[in-house]
Amino acid sequence: GENVEQHPSTLSVQEGDSAVIKCTYSDSASNYFPWYKQELGKRPQLIIDIRSNVGEKKDQRIAVTLNKTAKHFSLHITETQPEDSAVYFCAASPYNNNDMRFGAGTRLTVKP
Amino acid sequence: EAGVAQSPRYKIIEKRQSVAFWCNPISGHATLYWYQQILGQGPKLLIQFQNNGVVDDSQLPKDRFSAERLKGVDSTLKIQPAKLEDSAVYLCASSLSSTYEQYFGPGTRLTVT
């Protein structure tokens, strides 16, 4: 089955700096790659997703890039703010939301 | 719209006891997921339903875990008997169909002592 690895496990940045989180996946059949944000004690929430027919997607300060050949995808957050502090999970799925496999998570801390 | 509802929010049991969790998805959502999230890890898919049929249960420990969604709406997840390693947050999620965004419930935090 699919195996998703996520790096780094923790990331600390200064407010206003950029943050990058990287994930690799093993199953070349995976075609849907969502990113979730989970604040302490709260439920995961989808922040952005990308499908395999697209190389990059942007939504305001958040962007995701996908390299199908190398089987890796990344989350980019620009102009970070303290409220961006949370755990971020990447995930991969061979078909839309079916059989979703999550990475282990990255704890992002944005220092004011 | 109302979100995904789960109950109970917290549960403490002793090992070898049984426990059941309940999930009510967002109205009209055909797809329902149960995840196990162990502290410090990402959610792990246990089972996925499409209406009342099982789409994927490859990671469900079937010797002790069972789940049902008899009328294609709400769902229950049961553990019998529980082990210490079952301590985790059990998240339920739903989506209109598998092509749409998953919405997560607040989770049930299970502690097995």
C-alpha cells in the first residue's frame, strides 16, 4: 500500500518568514494530495489540495507543488503569522479521497 | 451547515473491555470514514463506507474492531476487547462523495488502562 513520509517533524520560523514542508509517496498510482492543518486539540481541516494533472496550486499565502516523477510534493507558506502555528499533515490517495494515507505530521511554530 | 457529530468525546476503559463510538455525518454525505490517530502521528484510515457499503477496510484490525453503517447515515465503531495500544483519538469524517473534501468530526479520545 501507499507510504507517505513527511519532513521535517518540527519547524520553527520567525513571523513573516516562509515555511516549507515536504512529503514523498511510494505509490505511483496516487493522484490526489491534500494538506490538512490541525490545531491543538482540534480536528484536521483541509487547507489546500492538488491533483496529479497539476504541478502547482496557490491560494493566497499557501501553495503546493507536485513532482510526479520524483514522487514528492511540498507545502509552502509565505509571510507566516502566529496563527499559522499548528500541526500540518500531508496525505496521498490513489483515487480522490479513497484509501487516504497520511504523513506523520509537521509541527510548525511561528514566533512573533 | 451542522458538522460531523461524534460521541462520546472522551472514554476511559480498562484493557479487555469493550467500547463503541458513534458518528453522525453531515446530512447528505454519502461517504463516511473512520480514522485512528495515535498521539504524535497522522490519522490512519480504518474503514471507509460509501452509503452502507464498505469501500476499504484493509487497515481495520478485524479480530477486534468492527464498524457498521446500516442505514447509510450514522455509523458505529466498536472495539472488543480493547488493548493498551488502542489508546488514540478516533476521528470520523464525511464527504458528499469520495471526490469531495472530507470534513472531520471532533473525535473521541480513548484511553485504555
